[in-house]
Amino acid sequence: MNGLHRRGVVITRPAGQADALIARLQRADFAVAHVPAFEIVPLPPSPRWSAMLDRLDRFDLVHFASANAIERFFALAPHAAFAPDACLAVMGPASRAVLAQHTSHAIVVTPGQERDDDVNLDSEAMLVTLRRLRPQGFRLALFVKGEGGRNVLQGALRAAGSLTEELVLYERRCPRLSAEHAKALERVLDGAWCCTLLTSSEGATHFATMTAGSIGARLMSFPALVTHERVAQVATRLGWQHVEQCVPGDDAVMLKLESIAPSP
């Protein structure tokens, strides 16, 4: 096929979290560049972590901020023993699938799971779901996460009387654009159309920093596809001229890309 007629997609998810989507895109005749907008750096273990894991069965809510949080947690505690009635909360289907690889715990919660309509996969939606599931609230909640991030859910639970603790296992850094990744971006930009998939506000900001200059300007002349209104606002502020939005999840991303991309 002539390269000028190819559809290009730039994936900015962290390494190891885009393989299935990339394979689907390639089968659908998209040219793909995977340029992670996060460098995930594990933090060294501390005695505090061990003490927290030793009393894991006291928490009636354990919230995992991301697939990275899940993987890092179970690397430390492969035989984690949660309280039988504890809720394990994750933000979306991808994290839920990762969690299922490590535990068969009975109560796993994702935002909006009790509804049939589309819902944002964010802290606000998670809070609504948790309140419907446990109207009496939670006594002690553990947040497994990286450094920084939004603390909306923690703050709301504390305001409702819950005690919360954090298990911070990694930090997220903005990587430099490598020569290999720059070449990958040039390849997808050589086609007639290109779209950048942005799935977090922080990732969008990192990616704009990484690609500042001519590559970034070319990318921003094509659409960005985002999975939350908050990311759409950040992408617009950063300079993307056209921003499309869909609900989170690989199925929704594929459908949206097929609807906005030119024919192969």
C-alpha cells in the first residue's frame, strides 16, 4: 500500500499497556507509533510498606490507581490476603483485567458498573459507585498509587469519615524523546492523516513537552483523540487544533478511530 494513504496513530500509554491495542490497530491497517508519555520508575521498598502489607486485612477498601500500581503491588505481595468483604477498586476494564491475573477476590469495583450508559472513568464516578455499593461508607481505605496525581477520591472519603492511607510505589517522569521514537513519529506523519491518542491530562502535558518543536506542531495539526473531557481541555490548551473524544477502552477507541480516519 502507498504510504501516503496510510492512517497513522500515535499511542502515548506507558510501556506494556498498549500491546493489545497496537495489534488491533495494525490489523485494521493503521500505522502505529508507540511513544510512551510516562517513564514509570519504581520506588525502593521501605519498612513502612512491609508494615502496611502485614495488616492488609484491616482495609475494607483497596484502591489501585492504575495497572502499574497493580503490577507493582503484587510484585511485592504476590499472596496478598485481603479482608473477605473488602472492595478492590480499579478505574477501568484494562486495570480490571490486570487485577484478575493476580487475584480472584470476589468484590472488584469499577466506576459506573451498576449502569448501562457510558460513564467517565474518574474519581468522581468511582465515588458515586462506591457510595451506592456501600452507603454506610468505609472505615479504612488504602490507596495504592504513584507519586502525585489527583486526590479527589481520598478527600471525599475522609470528609465522609473514612481513614485513608497511601502506599506510594512508583513515580511518573516525563521522558525525553529518543531518536528511535522521533523516527517512529516521522514515519506515521509521512502518511496522509495521523491521530494522537491521549488518555490522561498529565500524559498529554508530557507528550507536548517531549515533542515541542516541528514534530509537535505537525502532530497538533492533526486530531487528538481523548477519553475524558478534562483531557480534552488540556489538549486544546496545549495547542491541538482538533480534539475528538470517546469513552475509555480499546473497543471505543477503535470504533472512534475508524469513524474519523480516512479509508486505508
